[in-house]
Amino acid sequence: MRKFKIYGSFFLFLLTVSFAQAQNGKIRLLVRSDDMASSHAANVSCIKAAKGISRSVEVMVPCPWFNEAAKMLNENPGIDVGVHLTLTSEWEGIKWGPITPSPSLADSDGEFLSDTGDWYKKNYKMAEVEAELRKQIELAIREIPKVTHLSSHMGAPDCKPELKKLVQKLAKEYKLIYETPGMANTPDFGWNKALTFKEKEAAFVTMLKSLKPGKAYLFVEHPGNESEEMLAIGNKGMKTVAHDRNLVTEVFTSDLILKVIRERGIELINYTAVGERGN
């Protein structure tokens, strides 16, 4: 009987090792859709992208379309949701600001600054940063209970060591995923130079074919569409937002892209596959 138990345990060990090796041999890809709640167009497009290849969606709590975003995400339970911590407001025609009484985080009109460079130099109060980020997390969790992780809009909320340390603390406290060690960004593949759908699709296929087994990759983009609403969004550095983001949605829902993913055996994953809550 003892011999059987030993052999049985050894067999179980071999199965465990084999499973781990199989997992290590897979290509895993996390396709993330950012900026849900920034507009109705973003909301509709992020949901559409999630029916394609996107598996995680980042929601911006201070933005004007957050309530609709929360409703749509709750109606689509299969989507992994992250709180896209927000301390900047980049567009010219639409703005948002703190949802807490935090004047050190805003400009003279009560709005977030436009870019991360300005935010980096701002004389903010850490107590107000913490209060604001806490409120964003708590409101997101209250309205979208399935929230699993934190991310940073434009890199602003964790662009300094003191800010990163705060986000790490909040992730631990609220038991959310933040760090994803061992995950690689997809290699540069000419995505930003591609201007048409066919060019974007071809570039994405090239990227998919370059991914190596045994690794997990992250690709981040911003689904959108060419509605009148999104055509009105932009700033002096980005005049083609609607066109560019519509192409993202088209690529994320492309039949050819889905075909290549199946042929290569790529596993589309979300944050729960690569991160640990509280880290």
C-alpha cells in the first residue's frame, strides 16, 4: 500500500510538472482596451472590442460617461475590468477633474492638467492624491463589483516613486492586481505608422507571428469609432482620434486576426492570469 501511495504521489507530481511545462510553452496575450467612460463612443467600442480579442477593459471613474460604462460592464460579465486611475484630462473639447475636494490636483478651472509632464511638475499634496485615488477605486468597486486590477491613465498616477508606492499600497489594501511581473510588452511592429485598416491589420498579424512560446505579452490600445461625438475629440497633437481609434476597434474584431490567433494557439488572457490580487 505504501508503494502505491509513493507511485501515486510521483505520478501526480509528473502530471503537475507536465501541466506547468505545457503552460510555459504557450503564447499568452493580454489585449487591453483603455479609456472606457471617457465618451459614449469609447464605451460602445470597448464593449465591441471585448467581443473580439480584448479581454480587459480599463474604466476612468472621473469621466462623464462612467455611469453608462458601469452599467454596460455589469451587463457583460465576461469582461475583466480595471480601474484606470486618472489624474490628467488630455482633450481640448471635453474635460474632467477630481471627484474629491482636491484643489492641488486641478488647474484654476477645477480640471485635471492636460499631460503627464505638467502633472509631474505640479505641486500636488500627497494626502489629496491618496483621497482621490481611493475614491476612484471605491466608486468603481461599488458600481462594478467584478473589478480586478488597477492601471494608470497616461502613466500619471505612478510616474514618481512616491506615487507608485501609493498605488502599490492601495492595490494591497483593496486586494487588486497591480504588478504583473514577467509580462512583456509586444515588440514594436510598425503599428503607429500604419494609417489604414489593411495596414493596421497586416502589422498586427506580423506581431502575432513574432510572439514566442512560453511568454505572456501585453498590448494596450484605445477602441473608438467615427461617430460625430468622437470626431469632436482631440487636441493640437492628435487631430485624427476618431479615425485612429476606429481602426483599433476594427482590428480587435477582425476575422483574420482571430484566425491567426487560433492557428498559432495563442491564449487570450486577462489580468487574473498574470497577476495576484494585493500586488
